[in-house]
Amino acid sequence: MPPTSTFLPYSKDDKAKRPKAFAAVPATPRFSLSLLISAALFFVGAVGIVFATVVLLRSPRVVEVSVFRCGKAEDTLRTFRSRSSAGGDDGLEDRPKLLGFVGVQTGFESADRRASLRSTWFPSDPEGLASMEKSTGLAFRFVIGRTKNTKKMAELRSEEEKYHDFLFIDVEEEYLKLPQKTLAYFKAAHSLFDAEFYVKADDDIYLRPDRLAILLAKDRAHRQTYIGCMKKGPVITDPKMKWYESSGHLIGNEYFLHAYGPIYALSAEVVGALAATKNDSLRMFSNEDVTVGSWMLSMDVNHEDNRALCSPKCTDTSIAVWDIPKCSGLCNSVEKMKALHKTNICSRSPTLPFEER
């Protein structure tokens, strides 16, 4: 409240009088608010200086950086070449044009399978991969997701640093999530490579890349194409059986026509449509090959059946060799892969290399 004046009520008689001065009000001792604020800021600043000193004097903590980035994919060969070229003209294109991109699906427990492939039909070094790409128009990568197991991730990083032949995708690596991994693979491959076809292959088949290139290069009237060994069969509804389909009631008694899972190819138009979909907008069945087949039913695709993609033995025309139907791939694949490669009919050099595309 303001100090009280000593003036009396105004009257005309007082008009000429000089006003009296205000009565002096003794100063009241009080603690200044600004002083309090200053003290508080000084304390905060002192604490900050002490904290910064402790942080700077403490030994730096090494943070392990994951090879994965949320929602993104990485072509490790492209990364390796870009670093090696050091800004030169030898780096990979942003989205190189190819006849086909072949993603060999693999997992954290399959290092021995990858080793057997690298010692047979899959090139074991960046130069070999580049040479195959030049001669066939096909790029090959091992496709793998992520895991929370730090030891397995460290082993994977060590393997990648040696071979540079992976396509990393940001999905949890789990057998029951193979349909999700497959969709993530097609999305990643489409974003990184401009291919006429995208091939999904397993890491336990023996493949002839030269013959696969000839198959993909054929002229086709239908631009939306789904190539594989097509099959039908009864829906497995017994939970104790290997290929149990938990959503079998949505299918009926018999599966629709779809390709066996070890290898199949989708044309660019088909994969482009899949790449444009939201991850949660497509139905996922228990089995990956059934899931992809169901997606194909919703599109105007041409089902192209080719039995050379599921040959039980090497022949002059076989493209992919695996033990059909008893194994989804080669039985005892590591040993069988090497044994097949020793036979001339499997491993002889291609006679019709592609010209550079």
C-alpha cells in the first residue's frame, strides 16, 4: 500500500499555500528478490561447472554403433566401394540399373551356409561380385535383419568387414517373421536397385546365375510377372506338422497356386506395388511362400511356372537345384553344396555370358 499523505482535504483557502512536504517514511529493511535470484543463478552455474569438469576428466565411453538404422536398409558393397573410391568416379550409382537383383535370405545361425555358397557359386569378394554383375546383369547379396544378441551382431559385423556382400534390412530376424522379412527385403531392394526383376532365394540352394539371367531376360507380353515352381496342395491345419498354417480357415481346404519358397522372381512392376504399400496393410500367413502367393492373387500378375527352378539334380538346363519336396532347400546343405560343385555338370563355366548392360 502507498505511504499516507499528510495533506488535509483541499479547500479554496489553501489554494495559495505552499504544500507541505510528505512525511518521511522510515525505510523497512527487507531481503531483496533480485538478490535471491542472483544467488540461485550463481549456485546453478557453480554446479554446472563442477559437472562439466567431472565429465571432461572422466575417460570417454566407447559407444558401439549398430550397422542398422531404423527403417532403413544398407547395401554394404556399395558402402565399401564408396569409401574405397574416396570421392572418385568408381563408386556405385545411387540406384544402379540391373537385369535382376538376387537377395539370398540368410540368418545369424547360417554362417556355415554362407561359407559354402562363397566357396561354390556365390562370389567371395567384391571384385567377383562386380564381375558377375557385369557378365550376367545380376547383383547378389546376402539379406539379413537384426538381433538383440550383441555377440551375434559383432560376429556379423566382422563377417561383413571381410566380404562386403550383405543387404542389411531393419527387421527382427526370426523364423516366424519370415513374411515380414520378405516384404522388407522387396521394399529395400526396390529402393536401392533399379532392376527388371527381384529374386528371392534361400541360402541352401545350388544356383546357376548364368541360366537365371537367361530366364529373366526373356521377352514377356505381361509386364507383371511372378516366376517360380508353382504348386498347390492341402492346407496344413495340424499344429504338430511343420507347415502348419494358423490362418488356414481363411484359405479353405486347398492352397491357391503359388511358388515354392526356395526361389522365385517378381517383376519390377509387382515389386513397385509392394514397395508402395504400408507394412500393416498386407495379410501375413504363417508361411512366407503362401503369404507372397496371396499378395499375387490381389494383383493382375502372370503366374509363370518354371520347373528348372526346382530341379532335384544338376542337369544341362537346371537353374536352381534343391531337394524337392523332402527339404525346403538342400538336405545337409553345406556338404551337399560342395559335393554338387565338384561335379562338372553343376559347376562348369557359363558358355553364354551376357554383354555389359
